Amino acid sequence: MTDHWKPYAEFIPETIHTQSKAETYTVEGYNSIFRHFLARLRRKTKCYTKSLEMLKYSVLLLMKHRNKELAIFG
């Protein structure tokens, strides 16, 4: 599912492409959470990720903390 940005139609087959803004608020909400809590996702001039693996661990740690799955913070 994508929004109504025209270039999507060029590389996503029409048979599986659904255009709607109904669920984009969820994605934008998560993007906002990541930018707020993870400095490495804000500005590239201050803090940035040199390792894709460390970025993955940072996002996983944040999600586990937000879902109350971390015993060290509870």
C-alpha cells in the first residue's frame, strides 16, 4: 500500500498496488518516534550511524523498551 505519489506506478505492478493514505499515519508515527529518541536518525552532521548493524540494534532496543520487553528498565 502506498500513497498517491505517481512514480510508484512505474515500478509496482498494478495488480498488487493499492493507493491509499489510510495507513500512512502509522508509518509516519513510527518515523517520528525514531527521530525523536534516536539521535542517529536526526541530522547527519551531528550523530550518524557508521554501521548498519548498530542502527539495527538501536531500533530494536528502542522498540523493546517502548513495548516494555526490557527487564533492565523495569
